[in-house]
Amino acid sequence: MTKNGFFLPNGWQFLIPLWGITLVILIFSDEVILNLFLLAISFIAGYIFYIPERTPFETSSSAVIAPVDGVVSKVNQVNGKTVITIEKSLFGSSAVRAPVNGSVMVKDIRRGIFLDKLDPKAKDLNEQATISYQWGDDIVNISLKCGFYSWGLASFSQKERVLAGEFQLQMSDGVIEIELPENVKTEVSFGDKVLGGYSVIAYGRDDIA
């Protein structure tokens, strides 16, 4: 895991004016509360748009890597497939990363509102997205649903062939489900904390290319 990273290109349109205004006010203002408030807002905005570079703990092509920073809330079997649900950490990186080495088959965003992720209506009304990956002979699907504190889903990567851990899009708050094929061995359980782009959550066949 590395400490390097980058700021999302779409973030600069917010960061440059905000940091510029903050700098000017800090130079000319003696209002301590205002200065501290602007510094806090500037830091939070920078944190949201900063994507740390990470190297997965396991680089085998059979490894499934956590797509977001968060906590595992469910590990279920649904129609013969394994579904791992991760509640994104509000204070974790806003990056959503590819869980596997593979080809991006489907990318779809459905715009919506931002209810609390525990609200029953959030499943249908909140902004959400799906991404499908060809993983050897199998398909891996991830679905994302934004939460109340989300800034929405933005900055889709345009790459068609990705490596596990690569940046895919941005989500500051929400829930993500990873649907895996039958032949996986899960490495996480309820309550486990995971780091997006680093933690291994499952293994598939050793022969997956």
C-alpha cells in the first residue's frame, strides 16, 4: 500500500475557488471562528476529492479486493451466488475501486435523491449505479446506492480493462454490494473493516486470467 495519490480532475473546479477564497480571507481577516471554519471546509473538500493510490494486499488474479473503505454488514447466498455488502465509511476515501482484474462490461448510473441509506425508500429513490466485470469465465457485479451525505456518483473511469484496486468512480457515502459467482471462498464476515483497493474479501479459482 502506498501513500501517493491524486486529486480528481472534476474536483479542481471546486477546490481552486474555495482554497483561493480561504487564503484571501485568512490573510485579511482577524475572525478566528470564520478562519477555522474555512480551514475545516477546505480540508474536508480536499479530502473528498483526493484519491489515495493503493496496492492490493494480494495481487493474484483470483483475489477479490474490497471496492471501498467500510465495514462488512452482510455476507449472503442469493440464488447460488455470494453477495457481500459493505457500508461505506463516511470518513474513508470516496474512491470506488475495481474489485477484480477484468473487463468492464456494463456501467450505468441512475440519478436520484439522497435519503438516509437506512430509509426503506432509499433502495428505489436514491442515486445508484451498477458495474459489471468479466472475470475470467465469470461475471462480477457491483451495485452502489448513495447515502444522505453523498455528493452523488461522479468521475467514471473510461478504461475498459482494469486491474483490481483501480479507481472507478467517486461515492462519498452509501452502500455497495458485490455479487460474486458460486466458486468463491469468502475471506470476510459481518463486522470486518475493509480498506478499498487493499483488503482481500474473497478468492476465486486459481486459473482466472
